[in-house]
Amino acid sequence: MVQLWHEAGIPNGVINLLHGSKGVVRSLAKHPKTNGLLFTGSHLAGMSLSKLMANYPNKILALELGGNNPLVVWNTKKLIKASELIFESAFISTGQRCTCARSSPLRVSKSSKKIVELLKKKSKLLSYKEVSKDYFYGPLISKTAAKNFINFQDSLIKIGGKVILRGRHIKSKGNYVTPSIIDMSGVKKLFDKEMFGPMIQIK
């Protein structure tokens, strides 16, 4: 994207792209020529930056942290369409978007059960080949992300989540994981951590 901006003729220095770990972010935040920081990421990272930026009250700080988006389906006869909508919203970019659906509250009914069945069936049809028609689904960003995904799934099951479809790490494919569908409707404990992976919690 940055390359395209430059090819379009934007002046040098207007947009810069720099990859790096938290050390790079902290150095940029403290730099005397930095007037402000707009950050999108986890709650823990945001808290860390908030503490850091407290030493620089002259700089702007805006944080967008840990959103868990629900996709509510209620009283619909379009069961196939509803299951496809949940599928795409939850698993697009392998769940690595802030805008992905993280949970789907469903009314207790036969229709809801059918939607979940259709969602499970479609999820099991995903392909993990190098060339795949599932163009929106790929590997997670790192081995750590894949491990965290499985650990998060295990933590939901530990507090009472019921497995509808268990996600697994396809180790022969690097950082590929399969979708996870967990029924959390009977769990009373609040567990509101954001996970960047192909998981949907049914509530």
C-alpha cells in the first residue's frame, strides 16, 4: 500500500512504513519529533503505552484496544445466508482483523441449531492447499500466534465452553490453524479477551 502511494506521487516523508517490535514503537513514541501516537492493538499493550506516554503530556495519545465484536442473529428464516455471514465475518483473514466477529449470540431455537450445523459444515470444507479457492483464509502471522490460538481455545474449554468444532494447528502447513467454534452459552464466567484467530463463540 505504501509503495502504491509513492508510485502515485505522494511526497517523500508524508507516509513512512516501519516494521518492528515494541522497542521500535516505544522509541518512536519517545522521539522529540513525535507529536502524538494513535495505536490499535491489545489491552495490555495499550496500558503499557499509556504509562509511557504519561511522561509526555504534550503529546496526543489515542488508543483503540481489544474489541470483541458480536454478530447477533435473531428470528431469521434465511438460515444458509446467516451461517455464511457468520462464517465470513468470523474467519475472513483467518480472524486477524479487528472487525472480525468474535461471538454470535443466537436465540435458543431449532433454527439456531441449524445455523450452527451449517456453520460447522462449511468450516470443515475449508482448504489449506497452497492454491485454494478460499482466498480469504491463510496462515496466522507467526508460530506464537498459532500457539496462543490453541491455548486460548483450551482456556475457554477449561471454564466450561463446549466444543462444536475444535481448532487445530496444521503443523505441516506452518502457521495454519483450522477454525474453532465454541459454545459459551452455559458459561457464567466473563472471559472477554480478544483473540486474533479463526474462532467464534456461540452465546
